[in-house]
Amino acid sequence: MKINSIPPKELISQYIHVREKTVLESQEPATDKAELTSEAKTFSAALKAAKEAMERTPEELEHISKVANQVENNAYSVSGEEVAKKILGE
């Protein structure tokens, strides 16, 4: 039994026409929206705090520069006694 047979070309053209009409009617202005999870907010705050804690004062930067120059010139030396004290936490 055959009921209203529609040729494939006509069927496809009808589908495309209906689909285009539906897409055009349903289009809304595109807006982007981003939300951070609470974990991401916590991580961001922790990262900011860590960066702030790592900032060096001018005095620290000067000391680091002096030690770096001494190391480059093979003039930097630390006694074994001082190393031992640091290892023992004194």
C-alpha cells in the first residue's frame, strides 16, 4: 500500500525551506556570558595573594644583586658552620 509518495528532491527542498524559516525566526541577539565557579574565585584570590607575598622590597633586590655579583666573580663563600646552622634551623 502506498500513501502520498513524495519525491526525494521535493522532500529535501521542503525541509530546507522550513528549516531556514525556523532558524531565522528563532535567532536572538548573541550575547556571551562567563561565570567563574567558587573554586576558580578561590584559586584566583590565592594566586593574587601568593604573587603579592613574592614581591621583593628594594633592600631585598639590592642584597640579591650583591650576592649574584659575588657568585659571578667567585667571591661568594659561606662557612660550613653557617650552613650547618641553617640546616639545623638555628
